[in-house]
Amino acid sequence: MHREVVESIEKSAAVEPVHHLTYGLGPKGSPRLRLALASYLNRSFQPREAVQHEDILVLPGVTSVIDNLTWSICNEGQGILIPQPFYSNFFVDIATRARAVIIPALFQSLEGYKGFDDIFDPNMNRKAFEEALQGAEEKGIRIRAPVETIKEIASFCGRHGLHLISDEIYAKSVFVNPRAPSPVPFTSVLALDLTDRIDSHLVHVAYGASKDFCANGLRLGMLHTRNQGLLAVIAGTSMLAWPPYIIQDVWAKMLEDENYTNRFLETNQRLMAIQYASATRFLDDHGIAYYTNSNAGMFIWMDLRKYLRGTKKIETLSLHQLTPQEKEEFQRREVEMGNRFFANRVGVALGTNFFTEELGWFRLTFTVCQDALDIGLQRMVQTLQEIEQLGW
């Protein structure tokens, strides 16, 4: 999809001195992009209340959105609850400047936990968040902080007076997966009636160009909130990281052209489905297990526990149930498996990097060109075969 992005930029590249070579209207963002984002969100995210451009702030990427929200909401040592596993760089976004604390909401230790699908279950989310909050309070850490699951999380935040940050960076990165029995479509928190669940001033949405528009390098993200006080605080500090209007208007041009945007997103989703099918067909052919009920994002959650176990008879690799000696041994094996992948020139991310509760899960990125995908998968299988033959 990079070719399509390049063509759009080359066609729209134009310098407007009054807007691009001056301070413009300040660090809240290019008026053109904020208007374009409001229009895009209104037609694509189906908000219950129309999104106004006055409620949007442009920042250099969603990383910056999370950093600025944390800096503005949390005092040092206060916490943000996040379901586990989660994106590894949240530790950078949340802890670096604000020095806030991540409180993981754990699932595998909950009574009634059956499997990975429970991470999306509303009741299990409520239990996980309540236990995480209680644990945080016992440690003296204060928290700032699918449709029914989102509503349950919103209710939890509302009951405890917490901020709800909805990171919707993968909103349109969904695809058709015939093996997903009941695929869950994307639903924005903006589309839900949360009136009796949480104060709207506590709900904040992050979105960006990096995933849906395949343009990480533009470094463009947006914050939507109806909390004007919060917007004013962040706008005041965003002068320290102010994306140039000329770059912002590149994304604005894409969003303003509704036909282009629809065509781009549809093409991207179609290609994602093709690459996902190709990658999972390969995994099936080679007997490699993975989480099959997926229809969004660029990754496959692979289950390589059998390779980690080797000849050792052990029922579970849950970090909650392993003995200290077992935990040390299998953590060493997981790191070594990652090193063996790297030695064979293939990048497969360790689940531990994303704070998974069970060892042996790895993240495979499938949204690459077919040649790279084929070569990478072959090298991965070669590595797993070596592990089976040579052992630990």
C-alpha cells in the first residue's frame, strides 16, 4: 500500500506559504486536518454525537497522544489499567515522562478462565479490572485512567471515576477470516450510548495514520475528547512536539477525498485477508497452532508451546502456575528460541515482549509482501525443526 500513499502525496504536494511557512493557528493542529478528521470520523466511526473539529488535537503519532494524556491525567506514581497482554511500548508512552505505572489486568488467574477468548468477554473483563484495581489500591497505587465489553469497561471506569482511553489505531485494519465463527466488527467508543455509564468528559479516543493508512513515518495521531480543559492543557505543552502543517495536510488530502479513502481502506483490507490466508495456510500445513478467531490487526498469535516444552512433560506454561525453577528454565528457552529465529534471519516477536501471562506464544507479522512472507515462514519452520532435532 506504500505505492498508493506515495502517489497520493506526490499528487497533493503543494506548499501554501500562509499556512505552511508560518505558525498558522498554533499547535492544536492544521485546521484543514482537524476538519477532515471530524468529517472522516463522522462518516466512518458512526458516532452517536457528531464529532466537532474543536474536540480534536493533532499530535506526532498515537505514542504522543498516550504520552500527553498520561502526563496530563496522572501524577507521578499513579496508574493506568491495561488488559494483558498489551503493546510493549506502552511502558515508554506511559512511564517515561509522566512516570505513571501500568497496572496489568490479568485473566489467567481468574476463576472460570477457560482460554484466550475470555480476554474479550465482558464479565471476565469486569473481574480482571476489579481485581487489578483492588491490587493497585493495596499497593498504594492510584489509578487514573466488542460492544458489551467496551460498555462493561466504561461502566467500570464510571463507577470508579477513572478516565477511559480508547486506542482505536487499528479501527479499519479489519479483514475477512472465514475461520472466525462470529467475527466482531469494529465499534468505536464514540458510537456507543454511555450516558448512564461514564461522564463523557472522561472518555478520550486516540487514532492515527500509521496503521489504517500504512504511514507510520508521517508521525500523525489525533486525540478526540469533549474535555476542553484537558485539550487546553495538552495544547499548551504540544508546542514541544508540533507536527508541521504541511505534513498534516498530506493526511488531510487523503481524508478529504471520500472515494480515495474508501478505495484505499477496502484495498488494504482485501490484501490483509489474502496475506492472512496465505500465512495461516502455511501454518496449518506445517502443524503450527495459532489463535484462529482473529479478524483485525497485522499479527498472528502463534502457539509454540510444544516446541518450548520439548521432551519435558509439563501441563501448563502459565506464569501463575510454574515453580520458580520452571519459570526460569522456560523463560530461558523462550529467549533462546527468539535468538535462534534471529540467527536464521527471521523476526518473530516473543509473547513475553507483550507481557503475555503464558510462555510459548509468539507474534507473527503477516502484512508484508508475498516473497518476504514466504521466505520468513520457511526460515521460521527451519528454526522450529532444528529445535525439535537438537532439543534444549
